[in-house]
Amino acid sequence: MTKLVIEDLQKIYKDRETHKNVHAIRGINLTIGSGELVSLLGPSGCGKTTTLRCIAGFEVPDAGAIRFDGENLVQRPPEQRDIGLVFQNYALFPHMTVAENISFGLQMRRVEKSEIRQRVSGVLDMVQLTKLEDRYPRQLSGGQQQRVALARALVIEPRVLLLDEPLANLDAKLRDEMRFFIRSLQQRVGITTIYVTHDQSEAMVMSDRVVVMFDGIVSQFGTPPSIYGRPASRKVANFVGLSNFISGRIVAREGETRRRVDTPVGSLQCLCEGTSEPGEDALLVLRPEAVALSLERPAGAVNLFPAQVRERHYLGHTTDYRLACADGSLVQVHQNALFDARPGTDVWCSFPAESCWLIPAGEASAS
Amino acid sequence: MAQTATSRGDFGHKLFIGFVALVYVFLMLPIVVVFIASLNAGAYLKFPPDGISLRWYAAFFDNEPFLQAMYVSLRVAAISTVFSTAIGTLAAVYYVKFALRWRQALRMVLIAPMLLPEILTAIALLLYYYSIGVGTKTLAGLQIGHILVTMPYVFLNVTATLGNMNPSLEEAARSLGATPTTAFRRISLPLMKQGIVNGAMFAFIISFDTFSISLLLKGVDTMTLPIQLFEYLQWNFDPTAAAVSTLSIVVTATIVLLTDRLVGLRAIHF
Amino acid sequence: MSVDAALPLSMERKSRWPSQWSLLVLPALVLVIVFLAVPYFNIVVMSFRQPSTTAPYGPGFTLTNYVKALSDPFYLAVLVRTLVISIAVTALCLAIAFPVAYHLARTQSRMRGLLFACILSPLLVSAVIRCYGWIIILSNNGLINAGLKQWGLIERPLPLMYNELGVMIGLVHIYLPFMVLPLLGAMQSINPSLEEAAQSLGARRLTVMRRVVVPLAMPGVQSGTILVFVLSASAYVTPVVLGGSRVKLMAPMVVQQLAETFLWPFGAALAIVLAVIGAVSVFAWARATQRLMKGEA
């Protein structure tokens, strides 16, 4: 039950080819509560793996502190940090059986042989691999190997569990199953966990909170609903899910967090953080699934604008529409199959203010 | 169009395969021929042989110089293997794990004995041993020469094995509580075993078969088998030489099979 | 590179040099420096010494050894002959090894392992033994001549030994694996889809070889040719066994000077001349082929 705090972490690399300094991490501050599963989410090169390796101890940061329950561990080598680490390539010892792999950490802690046997079979039960303790890693499937890696990391009851894109090497269906498996296991054990991934749906499904990172800094740190529904910047909105962006100007306050915005497609009401004022430029984020399409003009709609269907793509569980608005801009909408409109049809788009989120102009730049 | 292309391709393909097969025959021919000649019942080296007999193998066991040379070769090869494996493995561990600057230069230096023509190295050692006064006919001098030319093979093999090892393995061990030394000992070392044994195999075979060094540094009772064979061939053409040759091939083949039994031959790297 | 990734954490904290871990590499370094570097330096020194008939070398230093090595027509002929034969052997090895390497790289046959063993197995056999095998095949009463005579195709034996032909056959045989292995390595790293793509675009097999395989295999060609050339130029056993005293090449000549006539300074000078010319040729060839490779990259 460890509280993990990262204070102003910095890490600079010298690129071996260009000999230039690369700022991998540029000042990260995070507080992760006991038992939380927090994902580090971002594109490759954003610094998430570097951050994880700093927490593990395989990289030494150039500045900042990493505190487990208040104690700064930056000067301590990995073997003294009491962590559990699960690698993308599993890193199972090929010359040891499953049981020997799992016992390794316990042997390092000089646990009694009888207790080792007990704990190993206990954790094998937990990951549902009971009959396989005498197999070698090469005799196991990818999913089984990953579960062994998980078992090996958990059996030592570490203070913090670190996972570095553990499901990246598995096929899609297995990945889905393993996500739920890892999450339920983590919740059962109650261990503080950091989970690195570039897959936003994975982060959404598994995490208590998500850290969205770009270029070595934290762009947003919050629960999955807040990341998805109230993105802090255009970059975050773009990275997590599909977005429609509508730029405009705030013309009025209509409540603590409601604003009226003038846009090329019409006057819209939206929600915001509460800090944006009339007169400011703004970027509105509208998710494709938030818009309702209808042939008749709906009565009592808060936000409404007309458009014409340009493209229609059937996706199975939903239909993807590309609509052209009055000003020529394109909007993407997902509707279920009950609504059907061929290209060329004129439709009405409506959505509540709650589905329309305002990103302040400062955060609206794309880069 | 498709038919013509296929039929033309067929003939061209057959020609290609035929040529390749011929090359394999060319490669194996002298060895096969030596083996067959060793079974020749007749006294002269002619083809086809007069009949099948093992008399030349018996002649080998009566031939003092050859027996002595076989013993010397085996002994020198065994000692070379032990030393070059130890020295090469240690150097490989340092190279992979600790060398930072001058890395490429270090590699070049350590594999130099393999890159430079062996005859030049033999000449260099001959003149050197004389110049420093230890004499040119000592067994120790010969032995050192063998260790020198075999060490690079061990170094390269172990380096490649270590380099191919998943770096996450040692990190995984450390995350579980192992110190760097323990991680190396429990994880990397066992995994290196195959590379080390394969390197040792090469060291033995290279030492057993090497010629130039043994030629120039030979003494009265320090003649290795290839040299003895060479001398014998200056004057004699009877199939004793064929029997000796075949036995020599049997020795090296046995070492290869032994290594395959022990650790497998998958880890061969240059 | 996976090797670099294996650097331990300790390197980050301690940048002291040398650390106690250098002891690991010390034996190997001592071995190479004391028994290779210094002796090679010694050869150079020796090549400048005065020759003597009563001892391996006399007092004082001189340039006469080099003058003799480079101006005496006899030795120049030996040098030229060595280089010509080496180039010929290298070219032959390349021509023969290329199809073999390509076949081995692309074949799906179950005999792959066996074929690979066939390529490697000559390396397990001492050079003397392989030359002996060639004696049995090439000599006047050997396999070829006896067979041809038996079938009435010739009356007098073909001279296949004790001449340049015999030496070249032997050298090609011994060094062929050294050409096949680098070529094989280079070809295995060529994605077969590239050849299939070229074929789908209409190229015939030979064109695919010429325009796709050969350029991409150049790194293997470069290392293979350099390797075989250096080995051929410094070959000793094969020229002596299969060429006798009739074919005089550099390495046997040098050994003769050292082991028989005891003219060590001159022998050393010859060795240095061979080494330098060899190194210069290799360097020039490497530059030339490097430009070829850059063009294709």
C-alpha cells in the first residue's frame, strides 16, 4: 500500500548519432495514491518508458525526486527498491522453469524453501497457470508467458508494480482478455501500479487515473472520463478518441461552467473549465458519438446545425458519417444503424451542451 | 507466354542446381578421396585402389613419429582450448558489459590475430622468440602461439552470444532483488554457456589443424600432426598418410559431435 | 544495438577509468600486445638490419633489404605472380560461391543443415590433408589422369600438379568456404520479397539477380573478396604441397629465407613488402566497393 510521488523529474540524453542533448523528461510531477492503477499514456518518444525506468531505477534522473511513502529512492539501485517489473518481451529466464522463474525473487529475499513453494503455487493459482510450473518459457504461449511474468512480479509482494507495455506483443483478442485480467488482479491485490501504454483504449479501460504525456511533460492527469470528456488541450483530445474541432469565439457566460460560443456552423452552448471569458478565442471538441442526426429539425435542441451527408461507411456496430456543414467544414458523426441517410441527404445535427467541451485558445495549438 | 517462361526457367533452374551440386562435390571430393585411399590394400597411391584393407591404420600405430605427433597435437590443442577459452571469455564479458570508449579499437586489437595472415604471425613469433633469447624451438613458445590465434574465435563467439541475449533478462533479475553480480552469475552466465562451449570447440579444432605457427616454431619433439604429415609427404606417398589424415578428421569430427551433444551448435558466430 | 543496451547501471554513476573490471580484459590484452604487436614491430625492425651469413642478422641497420626486395627482378616476379594468382583465385571463388550462397540462402529443402555442414566441413580439415587429397586426384597417376587414361581419352597424363593450375585449384578449394559464408550472411539479410517484387514488375531471373541481389549482397562480396585475397596472398601450405619448387609464391619464399637460408633481415623485408602491398590493395578495393555500396543505399 505505497504512495508514490514524483517531484520535478528531469532526464536528458545525449543522442548517440547527432550528439545533441535530448530532453526526454522535462519536469514531471505526479502523486499516485496507494492501490491506484495509473497509466502513462502517450505516443512513442513522449518519455513514458523513461519515466517508468527512472521509477524502477534503471535510469538515473538528472534532477527531481521519486518518493515511495515519502522516502526518496533516486540514489538506490533497482534491486533495493522492492518493485515488481513486467516487461513487454516478458523477460522470462529461458533456462529456468516457470516455478524457478517465479521463485527467483523470493530466493533473492532469502525466503524459506517451504514458504517459497507455498507462495509460488498460490500465485500460480491467482494467474490460473497451476499445472504449468515445470514447463519452460519456450513451451508456453505468449499469453501464458505474460501471466508468468505477472506472477513473478507479484509473488514478492512489491511496494509498487510497474508494467511496460506488457500486452503489446499479444494479438488483439488476447490483449482484451488480459486487460481485464490484469486489472481485476491488481484490484484484488490492491497494489499501487504504474502502467505504460500507447494504446488509449487500454488506458481508459484499466486505469483509475491516466497521465497523458507528450514530449516529456504531463499534458493532463485525471480520471478516464475527464481525459475523454474534458481534454485539456487539442493534442490530448486528438490522441484519446476521435474528435471534431470547431473554432470560435466566446460571446457570453451562461453559468459557472457554461459558455456561448460563436462558430462558423452556428451559435453553440458548451461546457468549460470555468476560467475562459467572453472575447477569448476557443476550440470546441465534439465527439462523433455525441451528435444525434435527424431528417426533421428536432424541437428543443440546445445545439443545432444543418449539414449534408458526404460519405457514409458501415462499421457494423455503428455507421460513420462525414457531413459537410454550411461553411464547408467536415464533421464526423457515428450513429447506430437505426438511422440511415444516403450521401447527399440533408440532415440536422444536434447535441447537448454537456457533449461540447471548450479548450481555451492557449491549449488549442496543434503542435 | 507463361508457358515459355516456365520451361525456359526450368532448364535454367536445372542448370543452376546442377552447378551448385557440382560445387558441393568439388568441396567434399578431396576429403572423400583421402578416406577411400586410406583403405587401399595396395602400396601405392593410385586410383582405383587395389582392394580394401586396414593395414595403413595399423601402420600408423607402428609409426613412432606419427604417434608422437598425434599426442603433441592433442595435448597442445587441449591446453590451447583451456587458456584461450578462459582468456577470451573474460575479455568478451568486459567488452560487452564495461567497455565504453575505445570499444571498436579494443575489438580490433583482440581479433587481430585472426585477421592477420597466420604465416606472418608465425614469422613474427619466430624472430621475436629468437630476439628475446628464449629460443625458437620451445614447446611453450609453440603453445603461446596456438593460444594467440585461437583466442579471437572464443572472444567473437562469446561476445555475439552475450550481445544477442535479451538485455531485459538481467534487468528483470535486478528488479526482483538481484545485485548486478548475482544477476550475471544466475542469468547471463548459464545462458552464455553455449557460446563458450562453441568457442572452445573452435579453439580446439583451429589449434589441432593449424599449420604455419606449428611449422616455424617446431622443435625436435614438438611436431604437431599436420607438420609431421607435411614432412612425411615430402618423401613418401604411401597411404599411411591417408590413414593418418582420416584419423585426424575423425578427431575433429568427434569434437564437433561432442559439442553438439553437450550444448548444440546453434550459437556459432563470427 | 542490443550489445550497447546491456551496459549496467553502474556505468552511469562511476565514470572512473580504469575500474577494477578492466582486469577481465587484461590477460587478452597482454597476450595480444606482448605476443603479436611487439613481434610485428620486431619484424619491421628486423627488416632494416644487416644480413649476415654466420648469424640470423648482423650489426647495424640498412635499407639494402628493401632495395633488393623491390628491385631484384626475381623477387618482383614472385610478388607479381603471387598477386596475379591471388586475384585469379579470388575472382574464381566469387564466381563459384555466389550461386552456391544464393541457393543456400533461398532453399527450403530439408537438406539445408546438411548443405551448410558441407560448406563448413572443409574448414574442420587441416590444409595439409586437403592438399593431400588433391595430390591423389591431380597427380599423374591420380584419379583424373588414371580415369581419363582408362577411358582412352588421353595417352600421356595431363600436368595438373606442380604447376600454377594445381596451386589454383587447391587455393580455390581451401578458400571457397570463406567466400560463401560472408555472401550467405549478406544474402540472408536480403528480404526475399524484394526479388518477388522485381519479378512481379516484369524482371526475369537473371535481371533480378543483377539489379537486386548483387547490389544488396555487396557487403558480403566486399568482405568475402578481401578475406580470400589476403588468405591467398599469404598462403603457404597449398603452394608448397601442390606447386612444389616450381611455383614460387611470396609466403613460401619468405619462409625459405628465414628457415633455410637464414637471411632473416631480407626475409623480414619480403614479408613487410607482402604485407604492405596486400594492405594497400585491400584498402583500395574496400574504398572502391564502398562507393558501389553507397550508390545502392
